[in-house]
Amino acid sequence: MIGYVLKRILTSIPVIIGITVITFFLLNVVPGDPVVLMMKEHISPDVVERVKAEMHLNDPVYLRYIKYMWGALHGDLGTSYKLKNRKVLDLIIDAFPNTLKLSLAAVLIAWAVGIPAGIVSAIKQYSFIDNFFMGFALLGVSMPVFWSALIMQYIFSMKLGLLPVSGFAGPKYIIMPAIVLGWSSAASIARLTRSSLLEVIRADYIRTARAKGLKEWQVVFHHALKNSMLPVVTIMAIQIASLLSGAVITESVFGIPGIGRLSVNAIQNRDMPLLQGTLIFTVVLVILGNLVADIAYSYLDPRIKYE
Amino acid sequence: MKSRYVKKIFVLMTVLSLVASLLAGCSSGSSKQAGSQQGGEKTLTIALTTDPGTADVQLTTDAYFIPLNIYDRLVEAVTTAPGKSELKPGLAERWDISSDGKVYTFHLRKGVKFHNGEELKADDVLYTFDRMLDPKTKALNTDFLDMIAGAKDRMEGKADSTSGLKVIDDYTIQITLTEPFAPFLACLATPAGSIYNRKATEAAGTDFGVKPEATVGTGPFKLSGWTFNSEVVLTANKDYFLGKPDIDKIVAKVVPDADTQRMMFENGELDVFDCDNALSQIPYFTKSDKWKNQIVSGPRVGTYYYAINESIKPFDDVRVRKAIQYSIDRQLLIDRLYYGIGTVAKGIMAPGLAGYNPDLPGIPYDPAKAKELLKEAGYPNGFNMTIAQITDRPNTLKINEAVQAMLNDVGIKAEINQMDEAAYFATRKEGKLPMYQADWSADFNDPDNFIYTFFAPRNSVARSFNYANAQVQADLEKARVMTNMDERYKLYQEIEKKIVYDDAAWVPLFHLNHLFVVQPKVKNFKVSWNGWSNMPYYEVKIEQ
């Protein structure tokens, strides 16, 4: 197992390098000039030329890339173009705990709601409760996050006065964004749990288990659920990785200073060091997320072995 | 045996949930309702749409909220009435200007203390201005100081100091200009003229403007907290040389979403709502019994306009440009899109600006004349053209759509091209952006800030006007160095008339008021003379 993990980590290095090369060069091809974007309406051609030279932005792209990667290998992700004097690593380190809190809370909601809802829907297929949960799930999957966020803000903050509209200064601030974010994840988990459980529940060994005279809950929890969890675990791992790389819209609507907003700021401002930093960080998280999912497979299904 | 795995999953989930709730609970409940007065503390809570990024005013051309409140300038542009300003002594109690208009001698106030306790000395002024021009600073705001003698050499790295800056004694500094520059005092009164403390700024290095404790000024507030992309906290400077401000604390929350800002305001989580962020809400606030008396409005010394790119055919023909000027019903735009909160613009300069010409005739809405001009120019059936704009700018899109329909009435088929912001500004800087709508409000109270900014040869290309009239552009340079203000303003008015009426290089639209809605406890809230969203809060009071 350790050998497998090491191998996976080593193979991810070329992936990270590949991604940095692609974004670095891509961002140089698309129109946009970071210094012009710093000045926008206050543009002064003389200042733009001078500051670009001072920032070495006129150097060849490959040279800037090598310089950047050399720094990155030494743990220096550079300083943001737009945010001046702010170190990219510091910005990421400050933003990540916020994204982590939000993601964990959202995941908690997604799992706590999604899995039981999926199970109940599968057991009581075509019943009112199944239709209710699946309708709820459909709503969660189809509703745009910004819309559900606005509706929740209107009801819980404006009308009921229970929760703050926006901000990130304490536990009560996390409730709405976590529900908004968790809802869509819960919806996919519920649907997947249901369909996967329905498939298993019709298998021969389940019939055997029932024939043995086991109680229904024993059949579902001991025999069916475990075998139906594999695809669900995959989606859960991918969801965690994507949540941790930042939920841009949720973070913007609720004013949460997370990784998502940082990345979007970086793209908008053609802020190469900040974009590269957030990207490397995100890629590492996704790779780790997939690795954790693979390890969870062997944990769930002993037939899967990694050498 | 098998049930063990299921149990493990649930154990794992429970552990994760505990960690999540623990993490969520970890952050302290430091948030407070807006304007709340814990322990008698008066807090003003406002919103910013983006994080200012830096408090170092030399490195930004628009993030002025923090600099306007934590620093002072030698001279201050004080709002004397709505849309009016006057230059008044700031850190300098008086100044002398040599008869040739090149040498400025500033006499500093004595006993002014920086937030670190140091007394303001002439050397701090020298240090601040020299730092702006030092290439190592990579400053963006050098335009406000590059008229100082030796500035060019300093910026190009040919000199280690700026020859035009000279300390006479601890409280006197002399600034020599390369040539006379009448708006120099006004330039020093912009946020870019903010004065730093040498000792603190040098010691802070790259932490200056980023870390609150390392960012020192003389202003009425101190930068005391900053969570990037979340909030900036300023606290009152009890030792401020003009007296302690009434409010103890300003909390500026970073809220990018306009709807969220409005809900926060109505929910009492914000004390001020800037209507620029949600123009469509203006009728709601003006009609609401709760809010209609809480609206604070002020004119903006600024102009909304269309830029026409003369290098793109058929805009090289002045008759076509004039046809566009006549095609637009400005009053209708103000009434329908801005609920009547503005006035029709007749030129480049806005009311309230020094040198403003109220006697310009104005451009009537005359589609028949526009058609006639197009026919004369050889386009009896109109032509196809593009209006460029940045994506996700609903207000600009509304103007563009209305103007698109008006142009259609005279036979011009305009297509609106929505571009990514980065591509938009990059194309504009190259002089290749087609017609576009924008607005400009005064940085400092002088015609130079409006006309030179757009029509000096290099600026005209960088803003995609591509205007070229050698006589006008020579006059622009001449006006910069004139010292007789009456003659100078007269020349600017002639220049403006030529650009707008003879050459039709500028399509004026309107001047808009800037509306804010404030909570009832917020008193003495005034719109700044230039109508900026970023403003000083020194005089604002909170009723207990």
C-alpha cells in the first residue's frame, strides 16, 4: 500500500508541472496586461511601460516561467501582481481555513442528509417519501447556487432575522452557505445512493439473506449498503476535493474570504503568481482527494488490492 | 464481519462532522451588528465591493478608502458645498509660490504626530515623495508628482534622489518643478499626495500597506485590522491634530454581491448603502417611507460619455461623429435609466470643476440632422458598427442597448460586443477598442484632470480615441504651464469647445448625482465634492 501511495504521488509531479506550463503560457496568449488592469480607467501609458519593465514583465515567457518555478521549488510562490507586496503563500494560507470550514460543514450536511435520504428512498421505492426526497434532490441539483443563496438570505435573514446575511465571523455565519453548498452535493449523493442500493437490493445474495429470515434493516445495512457504497464514495471524494478548491459563487454571495474568490480575482487581474499558486494548491488537493478515494475502495472492498 | 465496514463509514462520518463543527465553532463570534455600540463604542459599518489590496496609496490608482482616512496631505481638497471643493491647509499650515510658479515652499504644522508617536518633519515629506518616484517602489501614481524637477531621472533610475525636493529645516520643505504647473497644489491634495513616516515605512519594508501595525499615517483613523477579502478595521486616532473623530471604529466589510449588500443594509448589518451598486433599487428607496428621508445625495464632478475611435472607419469623418452626437436622446436616458437623478452633459468638464463652462450650447437630440449628416458623409443607409463593453456590467449594458436603439433610428446598426475586462482594457490601451461608454470623475479640481487625461497625444491612443488635432494638443501643453488662472481656464474652455463641437471627438452624455442611503443613527454624512464612493469619514457622527 505504501508503495502504491508513493507511486501515485510521484506520478502526480508531472501532472502539476504540466498544468503550470499550460496555464502560464495560456495566460500569456490571451489578451490582458496585469499593469493595465491595475490602472484601468486611470491608465497612463508612461507608467504602464515603466512598471512593466520594473516587474520584468517584458522578459520572454519561458524565462519568467523558469524563474517562477525555481522560486516555487524553493517554497516561494512569489508575490501577487495586483495585491502588491502580498505573498501568494500567505494569501492561500489565510484563505484555506475558511474554505476548509465551509467545505467540511457542507460535506457534513451533504452526507448526513444525502445518504439516509438515498437509503430511505431505495427501501420505500415509489412511495410518497421516495418521491419527496427525490423531488428535494432534483431541486438541489437543478437550483443555481446564487439563487438558492438569495432565497435563503431573504427568508432567514430579512424575514425571520435568524441569521446574518453575509460575512464570516462565527458559527452562525456558516449555516446558510453550508446548507446552500451542501444541498446540491446532498442531492447527488441521495440519488446515487438510491440507484446504487436499488441495483444491489435485487441481487441474489440479498434474496438469500431475506430467505435466511434476517430482518429488513439487517439486510439493508449489513448486506446491501456496503456493496452499494463504492460509487457513492467515489463521488464523495470528488466532491470534497472540488469543495476544497473553492466554491466561487457561494463565497462571493456570502462574503467568505476563501480560495475560490482568490482564484477568480487572480484570473480577472491576470495575476499570474496568484493564479499559479491557487492552481498548484487546487491540483494537489484534487490529486489527494482521488488518492483517498482509491484507498477507501480497498477499505470498503477487500477484493481491491493495490500493489 | 461485514457490518464492521458500514460501522466504520459511519464512525468516519461522525468524526468528520465533529471536526467540522469544531472548526466552525473555533472562529470567534467577533461580528457585531452595524453601528452597534458595545461598551459605548461607536462603530460605522460600510461595505466595499472588492478588497482594497493595499493601503499604500503609491501602489494603487483607485483603492482610496483607507488612504483617505489614515493619512493626511500637505493640502486638502475640502468639500465646501455639494459638488464644490476648496484647497485648504492640511499638514502644511501655509505655503509660498515663487513668482515664476516653479518653486513651492511648504511650512508644516508643528506638533503633528504619526500613529507611531513620531512628529511630522519635512524629511518625512521628502521621503514620501521621493519614495513614489523611486523605481524600486513600482509606483502607479507617479503622474501626480512627475512634474517635480529631477522626477524623470529618479524614475528612470539615473539618480538616487529627486533634485527638486529640498528640506530647508524640520518644518519647511521646498519643491521645485521642471516647469510651472498650475494644478500642482490640487495634485498634492489627491490621495496620492498622502504623507508617510520615514522611520515606520522604511522599517516596514514590504509589510507597509499590508500589515496594519506596519502601516503608519497621521490621519484621523489608524489601520487596526485587516482580514483579506473579508474586512478592514480602522480605529479612531485619539491624538489626531484636528481632534478625535466622533466615531470610534470603521468596519469596512468586503461584500462583492450587490444584492447581498442591499439585504445587509436593510437588515441593519450595514450603516451605509451606496446606490451605485444597485441603481435599480433607487425607486424602491425613494418611495419607501422608511428610507426616503435617509437618502443622501450629492453631485458627482464627473461626466458619462462615449469615446469614438477615430482610427476606425467611418469615424474618421467628422460628419459621422456629429451624426452620432445628434442621435442620442440624453434626457431620455437620464429619465428612464437613472430615474432623473442627473443633468444632460454639454461638454467634457463637469459642473463643480474649476474652469467649467456653463455657457456651452449643448447638443440637441436631432435624428433628422443626424440622418442628413450621414447622407452628406456618403452613408445614406447608415453603416454597421460595434460598441464595446465589459461583460457583467448591467448598468453599461442598459445604456448601450438604449443607444443601440437610438442609433438604429438613424440607420446605424450597432452591435454590442461584451468583452472580458482584461481583454477590454488591453485592446483599449492599444488604441483599438471601438466606440465605448465610460465615465470619469475628478481626481483633482482642475480642467487638466479632464482634458489632458483624454486628449494629450499618448493618452488619446491609450484610451482609444486616437484624436489628433495638432493645434488643440499644442494648446493643451501650453495650458499646463500657464499661471494666470483666468486665461488658463479660458484656453481650456476653447479647447473643450473645439474637441466636442468642432471635432466631435467626444460624445457627452450626462452628469449623475451619487446617492447613498444611511441608517437613521448616521449623522453628518456628506457626499464628497467629487462624488467618489471612497470618502473620508472624519466628520461623520453616530447618534447614541
